[in-house]
Amino acid sequence: MEFLYRHGADITGSVLNCGSNYDRFNYRRFFPNCSGYQLLDLEAPKEWYGRERRDVIIADVQNMPQIPTNSEDCIIAYWLLYYLSDHKSALAEFKRVLKQNGILLATFIADTARNNTNILRRWTYNEACEMLKPFFIIEEAELYCETLEPPISLLATKQWERFIVDGGRRLLMTFIKASPI
């Protein structure tokens, strides 16, 4: 959350929270000076059916024709990209809708020890940076790590080394601030 606190206060324009989970974690609070804040998700929660919400856009982040080109100052993609089958389409859409001086605030999960069958893709820090390169310039990256012993299942497969950073810490997540190329 410190990453959002640090960058959110500087945003004075529009913010699009993609894969927002309907702002369940109240990300809006990190952008006190923004001029507009919208949520974008694949479908509305059942409790919202029949109610009009002007701050909610129902769309797939991999194809957002209802969002104009160069219209957003900031896009939040927290807890999102690793659930997508086609993350490159989503990144291309983010680049399209962001203003030239806009920013993308995104997270990339790396931890293979946690079992979540919905997660389709995991990235180490280097993999996340490489994946963003065709679309964005990375302005800042922050690693969230823990010092833990590897689970036996990962030791047996020798995959643990992919997620170890200096000091024997396990990389859990990468937070990235990027701007469109």
C-alpha cells in the first residue's frame, strides 16, 4: 500500500482502476486529488444489478473500446494481470487509453509457493520488466520479499531459484510505476 500512497497523491487527473473488484480494498483513498475515479471490471456484482453506477465501466481489460484513446492520467492494475490469459492485449489497451504523460501502477506476482488455481501466470521481477518493455518505460520498481525456507515441493522441482533475490529472500511481488512509450 505504501507504493500507492507514494504515487497516488500526485495524481490530479483521471484514474481508471482496472480489474477493480469494485474497489473492495478502497484504492480510491490513495488518490485524494484526482479529478475522476472510475472502476472497470468484467461484470457487476450481483448486489448492483438494476442500479446505475456512473463510476463503473463493465468491460474486458483486454478490449476496452468504450474508453477513449489518450483519456486517462493513471491506470491501476493491482492484482489483475496474472489472472489474464492475454496480458499483452491488456497492456496494449492500457497504453492506448493512457495519456502520453500518464502512468500505470501495476503489480506482478512471483510467489509459486502459494496455491491459487486462478492465477494463470507468475513473473519474477526481470520477467515483469521484459513483458512491459514493448509498451511502457519503467520509472520505478519495488520488490516485496520475505525471508523464508523454500517449501519441499519447490526444492524437489528446483524452481525455487527463480524466485530468490539477494540475501536468500523469496520474491513475492513486484510493484511497478511505468509510463507509455
